[in-house]
Amino acid sequence: MAQPSARDRILDTAARLFYQDGFRATGIDKIIAESDVAKMSLYRHFASKNELISAFLDWRHDFWMNWFTEEVEARFAASPGLGAIADALGAWFAQETFRGCAFINVVAEAGSTGLPEHLQQAIAHKASLSAYLAGLAQRLGLAAPEEVAEEAMLCLEGMIVRYQMTADPAVVASGKRLLARIEQAAGARATGAIAA
């Protein structure tokens, strides 16, 4: 079996450390030591720590969206409804490595001094997630799928932050109830049971 390239080792190590310990707390020297590469090797592949953070965020988007959509789709197939979102998040929360959303974390850590490209990566990630949720709403025949997606995003992101703060499994049940209310209201609008 082929050994991972130096670039892959650097990115794998950075991904683990950035997510586990935070972006500011993770220094280049620690990444170099734990990925077992020379400093020049790291800078040959990534010109700066910020470039490495950008590469991590690209990787994290692809990895997480693939994982999340597979988890939601499996649950949605068994029981179609927005509750599949909460159940998928519950599976994520139960992972020992859960440290919240990397994109919320990078914006929270950077504040107003953050790099525009990292903020743009976070915005793009959330837009992609919202588009996926709008697709679910459309498949359910709900009125105004984009509005449903925005409401569901508030619930989803609130669940992530709340669980990150409390580690309380009740967050999943609360989120599921809120998503059911969103779905019920949009379903009623779609059938004309209530005014839009």
C-alpha cells in the first residue's frame, strides 16, 4: 500500500488539529512535527498557514457534505420528512470527535479580523447546505422551499452550537420538534389550509 504524500500527511494532520484544537491554537510547528515533514516541505505545498486553512476548509466542505447528505438520505428514504436532518445531526453529535461546525468555528475565531477568503468559504458552505435543504423541502412538496431551507438552517445551526455548548442529547429531540413545526406550516401553506 502506497504511503500518503507529504501534502496529504500535512493536510490530514492540519485537518485533525484545526478541528480538534482550533485554528489559532494550532501552530505550524505542531503540524510539521505531527505530520513528520520538513518545514520547507510544508511551505512548498502551502505558502502560509492561511493557505493551509483554506485547503482544510475546501476538504472539510466536501467531506462533511458527502457524509451529511448520505446520512440524511438514508433516514429520509425510511421516513420522509425534515426530521431526517435532526437524526443525521444526532449521529454526528454522537461521534467522539465532534467539535461543532468547522465553518462556524473559523468565523467565530477570526471575528472581524478574519480573512475574506475564509469567510467566503464559510458562506459558500452554508449556501450549499441551504440549497440541499431546499431540495428536500421541494421533494416533500412544501410551499416556498427556499424559505423552508432558511428556517431549517436556523434550526440546524442552532442545534450544532447548542450541542457543542451543552453536549445534551435532548438538543436532537428539540430540533426534531422544531423542524416538524416548520414542515407542518409549509405543508399547510402548500395545500392552501392557511394563507401564505
